[in-house]
Amino acid sequence: MVFYFTSAVVNPQYTIYMGKDKYENEDLIKYGWPEDIWFHVDKLSSAHVYLRLPQGHTIHDIPPEVLIDCAQLVKNNSIQGCKMNNINVVYTPWANLKKTGEMDVGQIGFFRQKEVKLVAVEKKVNEIVNRLERTKDERYPDLAAEKESRDREERNEKKVQIQEERKKEKDDVRKRKEMDELKHYTSLLVDENMQTNEDGNDSDDFM
């Protein structure tokens, strides 16, 4: 089971989701999308929360209000963290999550520590948590199928992009060729390259 939440503090709104337990978290780690940002309470156990960004957006594009929503949701879903003040929440792009065979279920590491960011959470804000909880939706998605569909769409978009780039290259070559031919033709029309009847080659004598 995966829980979905809606952060509507900005327009357009954002989707936030998390697994019911560590086993669902394993699937979320495996079938995440490149646009996903992962959140977790720093140095404490907590839910693995994901924010889905629009395609083409990065971690630097997260609206501050949405970042706060994610941090509050993570804190609220940490057995220890929900009772503590002044905690930190770590977040990083899904592609930076590192999973190796010797790790326990639900445990992850990072490929690049410099891509891991921190947001401080002073205390639980009930208004935010309650607003998010009212949007909670329980689903049983086929994560593998959704990931394949998304990847297939991306591959198709890249094919179209490559085709458009190749067409543009051909058009550029054709235009350059036409310009070269036009320049060559124009050079033949300049006065110094033209002959007239006064050049001495025209005469009424047919000796």
C-alpha cells in the first residue's frame, strides 16, 4: 500500500507519497522516477517520503512551502521524531539513493553526499499535518508498470527530439548550400565579371 498526499499550498499542486512500511519502501526505492525527491528524518527512523516534481524540474525548484509540507509529513511519521523538537530532515534526488545487497530492508545510502540537503524542523505544525492528512489517499499501484510507462514515454520523447534535431541539421545544410549557390550566382553578375558589346569582341567585319 502507498499513501498519497496533495500539497496544494502552491499552484499547480504537488503530489507527495510514502510506503506503508519498509517493504513498500523497498519498491519505492526500486521504482522511483527521476523527478522524485526522497525525504527522511536525519539519524532517526521515519517513513520514506517522496515528492514528485514536474518533468524537467530539479531539487532546486522545490517551492519553500512544499518543502515545509514534506518535512512536516516526514516528522509526523517518525516514531521518535514526532515527539522531538529541532530535528533535521534530509532530502535528495531519487537517483542519488544507493541500495546494495548487504543493506537491510528499507535501508539506503547515497552515491554522492554533496547532493544530500538538510531542512530544519523546529516543531510539529498541526495545521500543516492536518491539511495533508485530509488529502490522504490509500492505493495499491503497480509501481513497476508505472515506471515502465514513464520510461517509455521518455524514450519516445527523446526519439522525437532526435528526429527534430536531425531534420534541423538537414535544413541548415540545405540553407547553407542555397546561400553558397546564391553568393556564387551573385558574383557572376557583378560588373567586373560581365562582358558587353563594347569589350571589343563585337564587329560588323566578317573578314
